[in-house]
Amino acid sequence: MKKLLFIVNPNAGKTAIKNDIFEIVLIFQKGGYEVTIHPTTDPEDAERTCIAEGANYDLIVCAGGDGTLNNTIRGYMKMEGKKTPIGYIPAGSTNDYARTLMISTKPTEAAQQIVDGHATPVDVGSFADKNFIYIAAFGMFTDISYNTKQSLKKVMGHSAYIIEAVRNLVNYKAYKITADMDDKVITGEYIYGMITNSFSVAGFKIRGTKHVVLDDGKFDCMFIKKPSNVSELQEVVSAYISNEFGESEMFYRTTASKITITSEEEIAWTIDGESGGSYTEVTIENRKQAAELMIDKSKTTRGLFEEENE
């Protein structure tokens, strides 16, 4: 019988997964796995556990939010010898990467998707001395994404996010940066930058994503210039609300496998929804197909493993 390491964050989301543990284990057993359950004891426990024990198993499944998945991936990237495929059961409050992959938010259904899935190569990002699975970002929309009140989100949906963004846009801080992306370079003052392999951040569809492909060795990148007058401010707001960016010079979008960003002052970054630290220079690289996730592609219909996703 194959061996499965089941890493569970008991504090993720509303901890509803506790009620489904028995049924999840039964699904894995019916799929031919002998299951070892490991509840995490702190935010870094999944990483340590993967490094120490991951190679002894045929499959690693993590259950928790994006932070749990991120920490599992970090451990996976440090494993020596055999790289064990990873399954993901989303049990957090936002589950951005799961939204991109169309993984069910019902734990038992997500477990069945893992059993029915196949080991599928996906890209992993490296950021300074860290790894991430779906986004590295700085600026106004990163803060607003996670600071908008949940109560407002529940009532107004994405409109709450837009309202909060517009409310803060006029006075939001801009950073003077140079971004070197493969064979392209931009320089100027920017209020936002993202390097992503996802369609969702903080539970909302990312505005401006166009070429998200999970295994092509490239990230989807977008930078928003600081508006210098009312007309440019209106242009940014209108494009962001409508998600229609056209050929506006206020938005720079491209794909790249290696991005180096330098700035005159430290920039605070968010990676996979968690603090990524502050830097005056950081290099972000796409590690093409560096991890394998158990994905049921029959449930993933967005063309995320095609050369281009329009």
C-alpha cells in the first residue's frame, strides 16, 4: 500500500475540516493509501515536516489555507532525494491558489480530486531566500486586499475591494523603481506591482491577469504607474473597476521568467498572502515545473496548462 503524509493545519479558516477528517482519511484509504496524520503546531511546521519526512512518503497532502500550502511548498523545495507529489485541500478563509486550480472548497470533494488526479508539474517562484507558489506583490492593492473588512466583503463582494482601493488611491505611496524583466526594463514611480501565477488574491479575481499558465516557466507581471493628475487617476480607477486595461500607458503588463526590482527605499512585499519582508533590491525567478501537484485536470477548465490563456 502507498504511504500518504497528511499535514493538517488545525487553526486554518474556521477549522471546519476537523469534522471531515475521518471521511477524508477513508477516501485516501479507498484510493490505496496508508495515511499518517500530522497536525501542525506552528506556521513553519509543514516546512520542517516535509524536509524531515517527506521523502519517506508517496504523497504529501496539506490541508489549510494559502499559508499552509506556501509553507509546504517551501519544505518541498528543500527536500533531498525523491520529490513527493503534493495534494492540496483548501481549508483557509481565501484559498487563492485553489480558486485558480478550481479545487473544491468542500474538503471531502477536494480529497477525491487528489485521488482522481495525476502528478502535474507546476512552476514555483523563488523570492530572495524564500519560495512562493502563486504571487509576489507590493503596493496599494496588496494591503487593501487583506485589510478590507470581511463583513464588507460578504455584503458587497468585489465592490468592497474596489471602494477601498479608490478611497486610498489618491494618497497612496508610490515607489521609484527599476524593474528588469528578462529582456525588458521599466523605470519610474509605481503604486503597485505583481508577479503572479494565479487568478485570485485575497479571495478576489486579480485585475489585469491575462497570461496565467502554470507550467510555462513565466509569470504574469503588471505594474501600475503613480497617477500625476486627475485624468490619469480616473483612467486607473476606470480600468481597475472594469478590468479592461487596453493599451493604457498607466499599466505595464508582460510575462517574464526572471525579474529584478531595485528601489531607492525599502519596499514591503507580500508573497502568497503573507509578509515577504522589505527590500531595496530583490530578484524573483520562475522555477519551471519545479513541483508536482496532484491535479484532476477534468475539473480545471481555465486552460492553465496551455501556452496562452486569453
